[in-house]
Amino acid sequence: MAALARSVGKCLKIRKGNFPNLHFSSYRKSDIHYQYEEMLNIGNKNPEQVISLLNDVCRKKRCDVEMVKCITNHIYDFSDDFFCPQLVKILENYVKLKYSDETLLGIVCNRVEDLVSIRSCLRIKTLINVCKQLNLHHPIVKLRVLLELNSNINDYKNELVSILKNISYLHVDSITCSNIINRLIINYEYYDKDIFTIFEAFSRLDEPNERFIDLVDKKVKQIQNKSDNCCNLKNFIKFLSACKRLGLKENTYLHTQFEKKINNIKLLSPQNISYILLLMLSTKFRHQGLFDLLIMNMENYVNNKGENQVFKREELYLPQLHHQHHHEYLYHVGKRDRHKTREEQLFSFPIEEIKRDNMPSFYNAYILHFLPFHLVLLTLLNYEEKNTLKLLLNVCIIDYIFLYDTSNLIKLLYTCTLLMEEGKRSNKGTEEMDELEKTAHQIFRNLQHVYKNATINDMKILHTCFLYHKNSINKNPQLKKLHEDLTHNHCFSLLPSSYDNLNFENLKVIKCASSSYLKSKSDNSIFFYLSKNDFFATDLCKYETLLPSVKLRKTILTNKYDSTHDIKMLYRDVPLFY
């Protein structure tokens, strides 16, 4: 009990700093007690109440690491009290939180036999998705679930498409891959409508199957014979991505039709730009023609002065929150006479009292609502025209940085960080790198008083960017408080990706931002395991074709451990040299 008291006391001490010192005593009341009442009472909750508490945490989308750790420890201590359907609900909540640790792995290891005890295709499909999302790659869990899948493979039909999309992340064996593909081949007519989704997922496996490729060729010929029944853009991109990954010829009928299709597209809505970029990122597909089309439309929207694309300055509501020695600006686009919360009534000031001589009279709606998202997606896709990306980034920073919410600021920070990382690898000039670093610091300054509003995913990105810029932030006197806060607070992280043929008794988990890695207990080796999903769609899986986000993780890991550890990136048990 003494240890528990110390733990709770330490937790309260850490969390107390998260509350701003408001000048109104009625706001202080018993915030700390209310915040931790649920945590202190977790031991008294039954399984359904624990599930309800997890639902609340998921709904709030806040990065409450200590709360989730307490819930996980409670579930581990009383795991036998939970029925299997309740455990499945709990695991699905952890998928939403994108959080897993060794305690959660212990829970699943202890109850995996119960979870697979019933012959349910839906249950196995759910468990495979959980293993993929939470990196539950330990053989006790993964091999038992795959054994159940292989034993009853003839029972699966609707579930196989989802299972195939997930198993490429689990480093599965050739027997499992063959069983799934053979089952799909036998029921080919049933899966005809999903053939391109299956083909793209199949291309991510390390087990080729010529019979299945022949069936896809047959499907392409059928489409060619029915010229009025061609593919939609989604299926085009899935097909082309799979062909690149498998090293197949790129002069088929569908390749020609795809080029014709994008040449005929002139205008795209902002929502369609988002859709195409997300589709390209999910399939790891890069195409210069698509990039040109997207950039042309983005630049048109940025330069658009049409009345339906702009807001007048008078239409922007700008409440100003005062803290002890600083001002925090939060901008909300909308009606000024909208309903105000009690906090806004206490702290907000009329817009006329905020004098900003350099503020433009009109604001572009596309730049406000879409450009940060499109920029980060283009950067994650490693769009080669970096000068264009920097120009668009500057558009956001110069006149709009005070208008963005926390999420958009973090997107801009991530874009800037990825551009800096690419610039260092390509030996860009010092002046150019200094400009990007200044931009990053400017974004950090705007984030330092609002970052606690970030969602779970945004907080993960923020911690990643913080570790990349940590040394320079520490030298900036304006960011001392942010440096201290982010150094001592943590975001949600996942267990490390790994193969199942490892000696786990000789390994331990280390964390770095939102990622985890395996470290040898016998020496200073740190292992970074990769799959085809970490590369762009190509048949050459090498360091140059890694996703920018993966390269950034590698750099952050190197910055933290390289002086004392030997970091090994492995793809299919072979070191990846860089």
C-alpha cells in the first residue's frame, strides 16, 4: 500500500502541472481530485465498469497515459474475472487508443486459449486485426491465433479479405500465406468484386503465387473486353501499386487507361485531393502524373480569390486567453455572436481590441482548412519538388499560423520536421536548414500553450517532432517550459514489431517517442524490424525506398542511442544498410 501511495502521489505531482494557474478560484475548486477520482477507484470496478471507463477514455481522445496504465494493471490482476467477449471489447478499445505494453501482452498471453476456444471466424478475424494494430507479435499469441486460422481455413469466406490485409504486418509463415491464397483461388468468383483489394494485399506478402497472378491477368482481360466497365480510381491505384511491388510489367491495358483517366481530370475538390492523397499513402504508391494533377489543383486553391473561398477578417472570432506572463491566441472561424462557453465569457476580448497591423483583410478557406493536411500527406509520400512544399509551408506560416488549431499546427510541424530530415540526408545548404529550423521553432512557440488539447495521434506526432528538435529547443529560452513538459510527459506507444523466431528471454523493450524497439540483454544491440509495409510500392526494398516516417524514426533512435548502442535495421532477417 505504501508503494501504491507513492505511485499515486508521484502521478498527482506530475499531473498537477498540466492545469493552468487560473486567476478565478471558482475554477480551481477540486479539479485534481475530480481528475483522479476514477483512477483511485479503479480497483473497485467490475468488468463492465472497466469497459465503460475505457470507452470514456477513447471518446475523449486525450493522451492520459497514467490512467490507461492503471486500467491495464487492473485488468491484468483480475483478468480471470473477464469473459472472453468482454476481453475482446477491451482489446478493441486499446486498438482505438493505439496503445500496447508488456502488461497488455501478458493479459492476452494468459487468456489466448480462452479467446480461441470457440470456433468463430469473426473472433479470429478480430484477433488478427488486434495483433496487427497493437503489434502483439509474441509467438504465444500470434502462433496460437494462426494455428486456429489454419485448422479451420475452410470455414472462412467473408473474413478472408480483412485477414489478408492484416497478416502482412505480422511476419507470418509461408504455410499460412499459402492456405489463405489457395482458399481465395478456389472461391475466386465469390471474391471477384474485391480482386484488386486482394491483389494489393497479396503483393505485400513475401510468398509469390503464380496461379493467383494468372487470375488477376484474366480479370484485366475481362475488363479490356468490356470497355464500358473500366475501373474506378481506387482500384486503378491498388492494381498499379501491386504491380510495382511484385515487379510485374507496367504496360497493361489498365496502365494505359489509368494514364488516360488522370489526363482527363482537370478540377478536384479539396475533399477529393484528400481522398487521393490518403489512397496513395495507404497503398504506398507514388505517381508523377497524379502528383502534378494534385499540385496544380492545390496551387489554384491557394491563389483563388473567389468570394466563396475567403473569410473576411471581421468574420473571424479570436478569443484571447490570459495566463500569468503570456498571451495565448485561439482562433475560431465562425459567427461572432455564436453561443459562448463560461470560459470564453470570462477570458475573451472583442476582436477590435486585438491590433495586428500585418494581418490581411481576407483569409483563404482552403489554406485554413485543408492545406496543412495536404502538405503533410505530400511530404509523407516523399514528393520530390521540395521547394514547392516549402513555398506552401511558408504560405501557412506567414499569415495563417495564428489561425490554426492544435491539430493543424502539429501537421505543419511534422511537415517541417520531415523536410529537415530529408534536407540533412541530401546535404542541403546551412541557410536552407536554418530557415526550416526557425519555422519549426515558430510553430513550437504557437503550440506551447495549446498542445495539451492535442488528440492521441497528434500527441504522438508532437513527441516525435520534439525528440528530433530536442537539442535546439533546449537552447531556445522561449521554449524552456515546453522542453521541460515534453521531457517528463509521455505519449501512448505500441509494442515493437518483431519476428516470432526470436529468443524473447534475451530481449527487453525500450521506448522512443511513440515507438518501441527490442534491445538485447547480452549486448548493446537494438533491433528495428521492418516489413514490406515500411517501403514504398517497389520490388527493391532498400533504405532509399523506405517511407520518410520510418527514416525519421530511425534518425530519432540514432540520435538517442547511437553513441552507446549498435542499431540494426532488419528486413527478412537481413540487415538494411544505410
